[in-house]
Amino acid sequence: MKLDLESDKTGYQERPVTRHRGADAARTTDRVIEEVPVALVFNGISHAVMMVTPRDLQPFAMGFALTEGLVSQASDVFDIEVREHARSFEIDITIATQEFVQLKQQRRSMAGRSGCGVCGIESLESLDLQPERIEAAPLAGPLQPAIARAASELGAHQDLQRATGGVHAAAWCSADGAVLRVCEDVGRHNALDKLIGHLALDGVNMQEGFVFMSSRASYELVRKAARMNIPMLATISAPSTLAIDIATEAGIKLVSFCRQDGCVEYT
């Protein structure tokens, strides 16, 4: 499969605003992050509609297919085609026949919102909260120096955040904390899907590094990391109890409140 991963999309728009400073007011423009509906269509059947920043959409589709367990490996995805409409996007994903048969059996209708990973799920039974233990070995080296390095380097890679102040970032880091790739999106789980999609397309071994997120640690981020055998998830903000529980069951090291001068290890 050969994909066109280049995009001229900035991910934001210029909008007119009035800036107030004390008693002064001035008309100017502001850069505002884009959020558009993106339909994910597998072998001709619509599966989900997510609210996404329209950048890195092909890696997003690949990452979504992998982290949601719709395919077991990147080679099961044969083609990804992005279609742009007036105010939305449609991504046509062609997957292997056996994977599609399984998808139809477990199909769910999910109208996703940017802050929620399970909106529209049909029943409680559809939730996958029982992860298998990951196969990755614990990362070598001391924890805090790696976290400190990732925290210090992340900002330099957040171009959308600098432009708009309104996005989450997902970073892939080496075991010693060097930031190697960053993806940004209005939704934290979308940012992670984009990152994992890029890593899968590039053939990166996801057992040899960790993910650093600018967000809190919610359950769906840990669940996605577990599916990809990622040994550690680090976040700038707090974790939830369910995120801790799933990380514990999966054998993932979960570290939150990550700063250059410290962090909190939860598992």
C-alpha cells in the first residue's frame, strides 16, 4: 500500500476577533483549530464518525483501525483514500476479507466527540476493558531523566499548539526520552491514533519507546497503547482510576503529572 502522507492542510483557520486589553479594543484575526466530522468507511460500510482536526488523516485511519482492534496488523490495511467534502471528510479504508468479516460481527455505531472515546456505543457489553498483558519488556534506564527530557523537548514540536493554543499532542519518544515524532489534534485519542498510524506505516517497533501525551491519562489512551504493545504511557496531567486499572492489568507503566523536575508513577 502506497499512501500520500503529505498534506497542505494547516489544521487551523484565520477568524476575525476583537482583542480587549484593559480599556482598549482592537479588531484583528486569530488562528483557530479546525474540528470537522470525519467518516471512517471500511470496505464500503460506514463504521464511525469522529470529530478530528483535518491533518494526517491517512495515518489517523490506520491508527484507528489498529488501536480499535479492527485489524491486527498494518498489512491488513490495503488502501486508504481520503475524500474531502464541503464541511466534512470521508476516509475509505480497504481491509483484508477476514478482518472485515470480524468487523461486521462486532460492528458498532459510534458518533464520536472530541473529548470522548465511547460516545454512541451500543451497550456496556461492547466496551473492551479487559486487556491482555503486553509482550513488551520494561524500558531500560532510569525513569525520571527520560521523562524530564521528553517534557523539555515536546513544546518545540507543537506547531499547532503554538498557532492556536487548542490541541492535544501525542509524542513518540525513545527509551531515553528523545522526542522523535509528534502528532496533534483537537482530540487526545485522535492525536494518539495519528501517531500510532505514522509509526505503523514507518515500521517502527513500538516496544522500544514510549508515548508522551500533553493530556490527562484516560482509559481509552491506555487501552490503545495496550493493543500496540507500548510499554509506557506518560502524560502531563492526571490519570483516571480506570486508566490505572487497565494499565495495571495490561502491564503498562503509567506515569502522570510529568514535568522536567518530577513525575508520579502509578503502576
